Amino acid sequence: MSDPYSPEGELINIHSAFHAGAYQQVLDFDTSPFSAPNQLPARVLQLRSQIALGQSKEVASALASEKTPDLVAVRLLAEYEQGKDVVEQAKKLAEQHAQENLTVQLVAGIILDRAGEPEAALEVLSKHQGSLDAVALIVQIHLEQNRTDLAIKEAQRARKWAQDSLLVNIAESWVGVREGGEKYQAAFYVFEELAQTNASQSPHSLVAQAVSELHLGRLPEAEAALQQAIAIDANSADTIANLIVLNTLLGKNDEATQLKQQLGSVDKNHRALSDWKEKKLEFDQARAKYTPKFEA
């Protein structure tokens, strides 16, 4: 049986657009010509794209009566994004179907990781049988855990059997940005190609390009990429967060402060805001240990 995600497969273009963060392009795909076995995977990609675009309520409502494990998993993700506690349901669904169902593996893994249970997520994702989607998630989780060593090993293993797949290139680039040095430039080439290709250009891919530019010290180029991203979606939280970083590096503190307020209104729970708050608290606690001494 041929791989639908291979370069010759039906799903290659919609799958690539999804992983480039080009979610509107995914929704605009005409999936009617796809063969029957690929209709459900294509629908899952489109539903997950809706969720990524903030349409969780609509997705949950549309899937309310669905019994297919893939669609139940997507409904749980949509409900989780609305703030509902679905972790136990996700675990139960994984126990029942994760052994043989890739969508359940992926979506349950996402929910568990976001709920602060990365080890449980990794256990579910480890059941995959040659899925690059699962590999990419595993790499992400290891990077979140600051286990770059494990992320490197996972990407290297995948490279042996996946060769020049887009997802392997992306996963290696995530790792490269963490490793630094000459890997920044290699990551930049991958992200730039995604960001400057019409089919895969999105705030997501442009931000990835900008981040690699920032690491390379190319601030004007990073700013250009972020301005492209914000022109596509003025409310992209990740774009705004990286604009804050850029403006801080440029010494534009007033602009950075305004952008922080904007980020708070767009996504008050964004990881950057919680990270900055945590670091400020740690700094204040460290500072409190020292009493300045003044000599007359």
C-alpha cells in the first residue's frame, strides 16, 4: 500500500501546508478528488486547521454526535482549546484506540502535553509505526523538556528512514535552533523556503524564518519577515511575541510595552507572557537577597 503522505501521494500538498502552518490553504483545498481511504485524514487536517485558526467552538459543535475515533479525538482537542477538562477522556480514548489509530495517538499526545503530562504524551506517541507527525511531536516535547539530546536522537532516527521529508527537515531545524552555532544557518534555509513559497507561506513559517534570523543577528531581515507575518494576521500571538523580542533587542522599549499589552489581549495565556512573568519573579527574588550598601 502506497504512503498517501509521500511525494507521490494524494495528501502530500495538504499535509505540507498544514505543517507549514498555512491553515487557510488547508481549508481551501478541494478534497473531493481524494480516494475514499484518504477522505478521513484530509478531513482531520482541515478540522485541526479550523482549531488552529480559533474555530474550536464550531468544530466541537460539528463533531458532537460523531463516533469515529479520529473525529472523537479532534472534538476533544476542540473542547480542550475552549478550556474544558477532557484529559481523562483523552486518556481513555488512547487506551482504547491508540495502538492502531494514528489520529488518536497524535491528538491525545497533544492534549496530554498541553495539560502538563509530557511523559504520558510520549508514551502514547511511542505507539506510532513510522509516522513523521508523531516524530515531530516527540521532538517538540523533548525540546520543551530541555532534552535536546533526546530530540537529536529522535530526528536522526527518522532521517534514516524518512530521507528528505519536509517534516524531518522541520524537526531537524527546530533542534538546530536549540543547538545553535552553524545550525542556525541550516535552519534558516529550511524556514526561508517554507516562508517564501506561496503554498506554505503563513505567519507560522514567517515567524520561524524570523527566529532563525534573530539568532543570526540579522535584525532588519527578521523585522521584514515579522512584518510580512503581521500583515497576513494582525492577531497572530506568536508573531506579536517575537515582535516584542525584536523591539527589545532594538531598544524600542515603548513599542515592546505596547505589544505586550496587545499580546495579553490576543492570548493572555501565551507561553511568552507566563515565561516573562516567571523570570521577573525569579529576578525579584534574587534581588531581594541583596541589600545595597552606601558609603557616606
